Amino acid sequence: MRRILMSISAIGLLCSLAIAQNDKSVKYASTITAQDMRSKLSVLASDDFQGRETGTEGQKKAAEFLAKFYTDLGLTGPVNGSYYQKFNLYQTDWTDVYIKTKKGTQKNGETFVFRGNGDMQKEAKVATVFAGAGDAKDFAGRDLTGKGVIIIPEGNNANDAVGRAKAAGARIVFIASTDDAGFNTRLPRLARFFLKGRMRVEEDRNAEENMLFYITKAMSADLMNSSTAKLDAAMANGTSSSIKEKSVRLMVKKKVNEVATENMMAYLEGTDLKNEVIVISSHYDHIGQNADGTVINNGADDDGSGTTGVMEIAEAFKQAADEGNRPRRSILFLNVTGEEKGLLGSNYYASNPVFPLENTVNNLNIDMIGRVDPDHEKDPNYVYVIGSEKLSSHLKVISEYANITYTGINLDYKYDDPNDTNRFYYRSDHYNFAKHGIPIIFYFNGTHADYHRPTDTIDKIEFELMAKRAQLVFHTAWLLANRDKRTPVDTKDDMTYDRN
Ligand SMILES: [Zn+2]
């Protein structure tokens, strides 16, 4: 039923667009060139920017580069005159976690790994028992309330064994390895992963304890003032409870580091509909470099390409405005930080919008438009268009109209399939607008072998194609900015955006 209604309204919309067609946009779209894109991206994706990881010097350099670009272009800084929306992210740090053994104070990440949550005021002294492999028989009849429990689970039984220990009342579970040499080899990688928590927009004040320590079997023997041979024998005989309880001194102190970062944005005021804003976005952060700076993830495609696209589109709109063709609606050019950490910059923006979200009519988000994915090697003139009809049937029609009239790219809607397991609709910054009911389009070239690898470099970028894709975004934005009515949210019954 709705399909028929949609197609009738789509025909009407196409007619009205055809009448209102303003080919001035062609002139300005032609300023978006492969050559200009190459010169901008060669800065953004240079080694000097160190992979632009959120909070690092490289990200700050990229922010400065954007600020200088918008200043030179003469666009307005909308954050009290600035292009920077500065804020802090929060990252939990578990370096103040230790266990005391006979060999001395063992630090988290050096000889063991802590995983979970907790925040002690002072060093704890915890009565600790041995519970063998952590099988049901190891816990039979034992009340371990508030105690530490050492288990040496075999195979894939660790989760079940931890569950049994907790069910028996354990406060802390030590999970000992059956293969200490293997454990010590894996330790540095595990430590990198667990010493610092995920960055968050809000401070994690959850104090609920859940304390797991991954240790060697040798350390468990040390803590029990026993030997690995004795522990093995007790396990083999099913007499784990015969190993005497010992008290273990340890500390779990949660530190929260603040990571200062910034969204970047520039504003072009519209004319008669200037209170309504169209956001054209990309993320300018990426995943950074290794500890000594010898391996850099330049992120040329992800998302140097989208950021370059937003810059070029900003230039085109500014030139139009300077020549008397200012858009009716206002446009916000937004380059967010923290995308690779979990869409944090756009999340922050959506919670602290510089322009009211109820007046934010659309978001066109560009995340990776410089490459060709394996499915399109034979026909590279394509772009994935994602989410264009999720909230507004009109938006997809306008997008198609822009493409048919001006750019002639094959628009691939494969990822709009609700059964697609990639769930790209939820995986870039537009989602933080969509979840507030703002119709969005996400432009994307798909993933490739260099995705999130140091090989995502500028030499692999297809600049002609990238320029054409950015021109499509420009023409679509031009139509959206200049039509009489904003795109209505008319497909709300399809709404799946209030997840998370
Ligand atoms: Zn990425």
C-alpha cells in the first residue's frame, strides 16, 4: 500500500524538481576536482598526521589544518566564533592494579592481566582458595562468599567455571593458565587490549565489582604457597579443597584519564530559510600509529576521502554564495573526531548541538569514497547509498534526481537490506543524527583489503571517481538546501533507529 503512495508522491516530487531545476549548481560542482582533492588529501593522509588517532598530536594537527582551511575560505566559526567544538572523552586506565606475591609486587600487564571493574580505596587482603578446574564438584558444599578463588579451567570451560565461582559467592576469580609459556607470549597483546578501557563520552562511574585476573599457573602456586605439581595432583585427585586457604594482598584502582579532543565545523548561513540547517559530515580521526611511530595508518580512504570531500563541497558552496547564489537553508560542514572509538564525536555533537536538532533537516555523511571494493572492480562507477529512505521517502527521490541529472553514478542500495549483517546504517556518524529522527544519507565505497590497515594510503585513491562522488553529495545538498519544503519524516513506521 505504502509503496504505491510513495511512487505517486515520488513522481510529483520529480516534476516539481524538474521545474525548479537550477543548473547554476553545475558550475560550482565543477570546482570539485580530482586535482584539488589530491592536494588536500596528500596533507590529511600524510605521515606527519600520524594516523589522526583521537586525542593525539596527529589528530590536533589535522584539526588545525581544517581550521586554517575554513579560515582562509572565509566561512563562519559557529562555536562562539570558533571552528573547534572542544570536549573531553574519558578512558578508564587499569595501570594501578597489582597483586603481591612472594616474588614482590606484580603489576597489571607485566605478569598478569586484570579484566573487569572495581575501585578499591586501599589495598585489600582477600582470603583465597583453590578450586581446581572449576568444575561443579570443586564448589560442592563450599561457601566462598567474599573470597578469592583460583581456577585452572581446561579447554573452553573458563566462562562456566567463572560462573560457578561467582555463584558460590566469590568476589575475585583468578583464572590460571594451563600453558604458562603460551600465556606469557600472548600477554603483551592482551595487556594492550585490557590496560585501557574504551573511550567514552561520559565518565564511567559504575563501581559494581567484577574482578577477573588472568594469571600463570606458576603464580597461582605462589599465591597458594604451594607448587604447580601439588596443584596438578589435587586437581587429578579431585581434592582441590585440600589446598589450604591463603590470604592474598592486591589492589584494583580505577583511574579515569581525560582525553581532550575536538569536532571541527564551519557554517554557511542561508537566506530566507536560514534557520534550517543541512549538515554535511565526515570523520577526520583515524586509528593512529604503533607505539614507536614506525607503522602509520594514514587512513587515506577512511576517512581522509570523506573529509576532503566535505572541504571541497564547502569551497563550492562558498564560491556560490560569494557570487550571489547563497543557499536558502544554512549549511554546517562538520568534521567529527572519535568516530573510530565508537562514533563519539558525532554522539557528542548530537547531545550538544550547535544548531537545534529540530531545525537540522538532513545529514549527508561521507565515510570512505576514494576506493573501489572487490564487488565493483569491473564497474567502478558506483557508490553505496545507505539509509536514504529510512526516514523520508522524499530524500531518496531527491538523491536519485541529483544523480540522474548531474552525475550518473550507479547507486548501489545493497546495504539498505535490513537483513544485511554489516549493519552499516548504524556504523558511521550519520546514525547519531538518524537516531534523533533526522533523515540522512550515508555515502560509502564499501570495505577493501586495506580497510583499517597501514596500507590505506593515498596512492590507492581513485581521485576522478572520488570527485564525482563528492559532486553527487554537492548536488544533493544543493537541492535539499534550496527546495521550498524540508524533507518530511514520513516513513516513521519503518523506524528502527531507536536501537542502542
Ligand atoms: Zn574506520
